[in-house]
Amino acid sequence: MLEYHRSKRTAMTRSELSTPAQWLRSRGHLDGSKTVFDYGCGRGGDIERMLELGIDAKGWDPNFCPKNPCLLADIVQVAFVLNVIEEDKDRVQCLKRASALAKELLVIAMIQDGTGADDRNRSQGDGGITSSGSFQWYASDREVLDLVRRSTGRQAWPHGGGLYTVDMTKDPAVKLVEAELVKGELVPEVSKQHQVNGQFKKGRSKTGGRPPGSPNHVTQAVKDAVYAAFEEAGGIEYLVEVSRLEPKTFVSLLSKLIPSELRVETDDGLPLVIVKDYTQGMPKKKKPRPPKKPKPY
């Protein structure tokens, strides 16, 4: 198994769930219905907390539990592991092994670019050696996304704070049109076996796509990314600034979030619809006056 140089010095003793595990719990992934494997679990703090929550959780670490078997799981967590690996080829190897264990979701947690930079004593490759003698790779979002793509052939979704997720349910052999979203879905290339001279074969039933009622993972990932960008921009303070500088934009956004109709029932049981006009108080556009007709001589 792969050993991480100096990584033993960075292992933490946890009394609560780590940041990525807390994120999983907040999204409903730790409800006990899914198995979890912590790849590079350190002293096993997350595993202990998950077991207390009734979650089937196991883990492996090259320093603290190297004899543990690496098992398939619905969710595989790689928390603050890649940033302590000095060589790029070893990071690729680590992600390949971890992703091979994930059946549904791969969760990666990293120390963000520049975090803890004041603690560096000297540079080492693309990272730095801290005062405790441990190596830290302070990676940017672009570097992490590139690493995931080279290691797994898949797209990672950033959620802010050094957290990334990879949907492992999609077949990587299906080539996806990169960065093209159509109604929240990435569009796969049309299989050539369903074409004749570039035209669709007649009599072929529609194949592919999500089964009815199944969750749209791409749409949820996009929503998470937008929310992360909102938090990065300043959250509530950012919206206050927008409302001050661009009131029209703010009111337009508000009108999409708050229902324009409120349905209630009166004492006689008849429905009453209250319609709210969010444009009240906004400056109205003046209609252009029609051109004056020339006076007849």
C-alpha cells in the first residue's frame, strides 16, 4: 500500500466529525442508509463518531491501521490526505485507489491554497515544509480539479472551503460534453450503434437518461456550487450591497424566491388568492411619446 511521507505527524485526534463528514451529515448522507469508508482515516476519529451515529463506517490508514482491508462503500472520504503527499504521481495513485472503492460518492477535503502559509519554513516541490516538519500541498481549486480528472477521468465539483465531491454513479466510458448543461443534465454523445449513415435507426426505443423519480445529481451539484460561490462572495452582506447598488436586480431576485400568490381559505371555505406586486415603489419606465404629426398647410 502507498505510504505518505511525514503524514503521521499531521494526523489529528478528533472529538467531533471532520469538516467533510459534517458536510455529508448536513446533506443527509449520514442517515444510516449508506456505508462509508474513510481512506486515510488517521487515528479513526471520524469512524468512531460515525459508529456512534449508527453508520456502517470503516477505514484504512498507512500509518495507524495498515492491515485493515480496503472495502467497497457507498461513500468514500479522502479527508486531508492528498495535501500531505509530496509527489504528484503518488497523489494520482491515492485517488485511483480511493475512487475504485466508491460506489456512489467520493468526497475530498483539502487545505485551501495559502491556508497556513505563514507556518511554512521552506519550500518543497509544489508545497512546503511546516514548522512541525510535515509537508503540506496548498492546492488551488484548479489544481485539485485537474488532479481528479487525471486520476479518475471524472469531473469534481467544488463546494468551497477545500471540499470537493465526485459523482461515481456515472459510467466514465460515456463521454460527456464538457461544461455543457442542457436542462441541468450533461449531454452524452449519441452512441454510433443507434445510427445508420449518421441518422437514427427507426424503431429504436429511447435509452439512457435517469430513471423516473431518481435524483438529479448534476442539478444538485450545480446548486451546491452556486451556494458555495454565494458564501464566498460574502453571503448576506453581499446581498445587502446588491440591494443598495442594484435595487432592480435585487427585487428581481426576490420576486423569484418569494411566491407572488398566497392562497388561504376564508371562514366560508372559499379560497382567497392574495397577489403581491413586488414592483411597487420601483421607478417606472416612461413610455416614449409618439412623434408629432406634421401640421397640414
